[in-house]
Amino acid sequence: MNGSTKDNYTCTEFADAYKDPTNNTWVVVFFAVVYVLIFILGGGGNAVIVYATMKHRSLQTVQNIFILNLGVSDVILCLTSLPITPVTNIYKQWYFGSLMCHIFPSIQAVGVFIGTFSLAAIAVERYFKLVAAPAHSLGRRRAFLITSIMWLVSISMTIPYAYHMRLTLYDGICGQFCSERWPSAFSRRIYTLVVLVVQFVIPFIVMAVCYWAVFASLKERAQSRLQSIAERSNLLDFLVATANGAANDQRKHLVAQRKRVQQQKRRVTVILVSMVVIFAATWLPHNIVSLVMEYNENLSLFHLADRTDLSYLVNLFTHSIAMTNSIANPVLYAFLNPEFRDLMVSSICWKAIRNAPTLSTSYSAVPQTDKTDRV
């Protein structure tokens, strides 16, 4: 048994005292690769969103204000949760001091709340814009007010969590451990349930209801357009039968238009369903595991017959799944936006042209990208 001795005190490393598969070299390598990829793709993608939205005023719409908040929350998680959570789950000890034991977990929690609140706010904004009140915009001022409320609620929700975090020592075990210390198990469970409802259940319900309404409205509009196209196509079929060449050309145009409407309908359906499914699929496993751990204090459900503890491995696995949401968000909410893509491409192309001394400044794309770059 490995141990350390200081002033006649001997302690045992946690990994030696308790069997835990997260200390296996292959497990460490696997999760190291997974978290590095999430950090690069999620952190980089969301950093681009934040940069582009702050730089271009044309992107600072009501919806994109919420997308900006979503990007900020994902960057926060990539900078805090991604490096810290794997280290504490694998090595168990807390190496960052007493103050950081309060600050780091609370920052992570704020990032999680802001992210899910932003997803719900995007869904509500799209519902009002496309279904409830298409003629009345929410307005940037109200969007900033909603954003301020989201941050205020998020910080308020994490204060009890940050307050009850403590550095703990265990007899015979080396090192310090950062963990929650509540007055009672009942109070901790109540807080966990409240967090689950506020952070996951309510945003999920809001997203599901709003996107279902949006989908139903868009489906109705698409059906109306398809019906109109079909009626015009039937009329043109009659004209084509009389050998009218212009009618034949028009009929081909209507067929192409109907195909575009159907493709757009499928695309919107896939995006809307993906938004809800990805959110549920990434966050639900971690929330379930966290809830089970709260009500199964001795973690017997995560112990094998030989007393091997799987709780850290399960937590690490579900946490990594939850963090993949930071990769999906930029794709679903920003990079599928044509204006966002065009502005980013124009900015990148303009910088490349500006930094290349061998290219002529009379290049035809310069005036357009220069205008975009100053937006």
C-alpha cells in the first residue's frame, strides 16, 4: 500500500484505498482525448460566435443577443468545467485552494444556467416572432432586460451551492477534497430538485412547446404554399396540353419551386427537432445520475460485486456527454444562419486580402467586405 509519512502521520492515496476504474491509464487517455476535442471544437466555435456577434452590428438582433449569451456560457464551461471536472473525477483531490473551491463550482453552475436559459429564450423569441406576434418585435432593449434577469437568476441560484462548498479532510486519506457540506441531507436534496427543475425541466418544456408551435405554424404555411403551387400547376398542365410553350416553361418553374418548399420544410423540421432532442439527450443522463447520487448516498447502485466504485466513471461519462452540447450549439444556432456565415467568410477573406501585399487593392470584393468589416 502506497502512502506518505509526515510527523509520524501516514496517509493513503484515494486511488489505493478505493478501487476506481478512472485511474486506469486507458480510461485517462480516452477522456483526455474526448475533453480536448470538446474544448477545441466547443470553445473555438463559441468564441467565433461571440467575436462575430460583438464585431458586426447587423448580427446584434434580438435572437442573436440570446445566442451571444449562449456562446458566452459555453465558453465559460469550456474554460472552467472542462479542465476542472476531469481532474477532480480522476484524481479526486482538490489542488486549487479554498477560495477556488467556492468560485470554480459556482462559475460552472452559472454557465450551465445561462446556457439553458438562453436556449429557452431563443425558443420563446422564435415562437413570438413566427407564431404569436409576427408584426411585433421583442426589441433589443427588452432582450437586454431579459438577459440581465437571466444572469441575476443564474447567480442567485448558485449562491447556496457556492456557500456550502467546503475543503474537506478524511482520516487516513491524503490530500484535500472539495465537496458540498449542507446542514442536512434533506436540504441538499431539496436544492438538487429545485436545480433540476429550473435548469432542465422548465427549459426543456418551454423549448418543446415553443418549437412544436413553430413547427405547426411553418407546416401550415408550407402546405398553403404547396396547395397554391399545385393549383397553378394543374392550370398549366391544361395549357401545356394545348401545346403552349410558355406554359410548359412556367410549369417547370413551379415544379422546381415546389421542390424547394418541400426541401425547406424538411430542413426546418430537422433543425427544430434536433434542437430539442440534442438538448435532452446531452443533459438528461447527467441530471439523472446527479439525482440518483443524491438519494443513494452510499452509492451502492454504482458498486460492483468486488466493491469497485463506478460512480466517478459514470459521472465523468455523463458529464462529457453534457459538454458536447457546447459543440452542437454553434452549429444549430449560428453557423446555420446564412448572414452569420456570410459575414464570417467576408471578414476572413478581407483580412486575407489586406494582409497579402502581392494582391491588388482593386480586387472586386474589397469594397463589399470593407463595408461589412465596419458594420
